[in-house]
Amino acid sequence: MALGFGRLRLSSHAFWRLTPRELAAALRAFAGPARAPLDRTGLGALMARFPD
């Protein structure tokens, strides 16, 4: 709700009429595309970079 009202500046009427798919599409404009989850190779590289 905070993103819909604050960031997207939707009225309450417009916000509550959105489908979840429409809201997700609108929020992707701010968040960018979804990232793939970290795989084993990526985790190994991260652990090598930050060994603590």
C-alpha cells in the first residue's frame, strides 16, 4: 500500500481497482526486472570474495 499510494501516487480508488498483476507491472518500473536466485556458483564466488 505504501508503494501504491506513496511511490505511484495512486488514489485509493485506483489502487483498490488494480489487479495484483497490474500492481506488479507498475512496481517493476521502479524495481527493475526480477533477479534470478543465487546459484551454487554465485554463492561460491560470494564466499570467496567475503570469507568471513
